[in-house]
Amino acid sequence: MSSLDLPWLQTVLDRLPPTLPAALLLSGQKGLGKEVLALELAQARLCEAGAKAGQGCGQCPSCHLFAAGNHPDFRLLTPREDSEEEGEAQPGPKKTSRYIRIPAVREIADLAGMTPHRGVARVVVISPAESLYSNAANALLKILEEPPANMHFLLVSHEPHRLPKTILSRCFRLPVATPAVEQARAWLRGKAGDRGELALAMGAYAPAAAAALAQQEDFWERRRALLDELWREDGDPLAMAQNAEPFEPAVLADLLQMCCHDLLAARHGVPVRYHRDYEERIRALAFRWDPRKVTRWQDEVLQFARSAYHPLNRRLALEALFAELPAS
């Protein structure tokens, strides 16, 4: 996928400064193509043909190396598997970490001390930047305080408020706005099948997220099982917990936060925004659930999402969460 395929990114390209900053922060909600844009900007900066408008030429040796994932002057920092972070193989299945840890940033410090192999520049993309562990963020800050010549850091962030202010202050900030709903709908046509409208809502109106979500059959099956039970007048919290267990905590938290939003909206006569295929049931329950309890339960959902990544019995935590469901 290219930024040319994501028309809402054109306004971002139009706001780019003429010279790529030493540190650029692309911020906005997940599913807008920010990482796609960052990678294209990285390729364009490394392009040996003097690429413009954020696009590499695609023909020079640097562009070929970049496309093959072998460019010596480029690094992509993302959360690694736990065994990689420890520097040695670990028994059992590998788990994806939530963090970018300090060994990865030390590798970048080594890159900063070198001259560019291709003689153009060095570029680092960090995605998502809020996944930097605290000591890794401090190590990055030391580099940003005195950035080497012809070295650029492109930070992609879904939650820029989680980044240290010291790092934010050293970045040229370029927000990526969510496109208008009509533009998102037009882009989704032919990409999401019959689920286009609902996938857009479930993707929080971020079109790239919606297009990916529309193809995830297991998500829709799990969602249906959970919400059929949740929106029953006599729903069983234990059954809800069982149906919720396969979800990643962050995905489940988003899904349940959307439920709370829709309940409160229906209570005030506002159209349901997210779970539109359950609108009739939501409206039937909106005046039976105490809105103050719904608001408190939203906080409990967020607390569950934060704690669910720590060692605990996920099933027991879910049962406790749904036992507090704000049904009157």
C-alpha cells in the first residue's frame, strides 16, 4: 500500500516542510496509514535520484535496497518478541512485547556514530513511538538533543500524549486527521464488501483499519457471540467472559468502550455510532442501565485493559469485569 492509495494523506504531504526535519512526529488515531507514510518519507530521503513530494524514484540502488528491506542506512524500530529483547533464545512460544526496549535504541546510537553507507542520510522510523520503554525513551532523547547531521527520526504515534514532553519538544509535529466519513466511505467501496459501513464504525472511522478489519472473519464471529450475550436482557456474565476471552485486551477494551458510548448516546436520543447492527437492542436497554454506572464501568474496562497484559488469570479478570456490568 502507498500513500497515493490513501488520499487523505495528501493534505499531510502538503504540510511537510521543504527539508525533512531531524525529528518528525506523525500523530493520529490508529488505522490512518501513518506508518505507510513514514516509510515512504524514509525511502524518499534515502533515494539517490533526488526524489520529491515524499516519493522515492523506485529505480535507484537505494530504492531497490529499501524495497528489499536491506538498506544499511535505515532502521525500523517496533516492539520485538520477548526472546529477542533478552538477547537469547527463551523456551516456549515467543510473545510479542508491548515495548521497544533499550537494546534497540543502542543499535540506533551505533548507527548515529557512523557515516551513511550510501552517502545520503540515515533514517529511523519508530512505530508506535509510545511503545518506547522509559529507559529507551531516555536513550533516544540523548540522540535527539544533538542529532547527527543527515540523520532523521520519524516517529509514528497513535497516542502522542504518552510520549515524554522532552521528546515531543524536539519533534516537528504533523497531525494526521481522520478523513470525513463520506471520503472514508468512498475509499472503502470495493474493499470491505457488505461490511463496509459496519467495519468503518468498528475501525473508529479510520478507513485503513476498517479495510483490514472487514477481512477478519474470526473477529466478526467473536464479536457476534459476545454482543448477542451482552445485549440480552438476562445476559450471563460468565458466558460474556467466555466469549470475550479470545480477544486481545486492547481490542476488547475498544469494543466495550464503544458499547458504553452507544448506550449513553441512545439514552440522550443521539444515533448509535458504533454497534449499528445492534441499535434496536441498545435503544431498548439504554433507559434500563443507569448512565452513572455505565460511565464508571467504562473506567473499569480501561483498568482491565491496562492490567490484562500483566501475569494474571485473564478469565477471572473478565468474569469480575462482566459481573460489574451496569444493568439495573
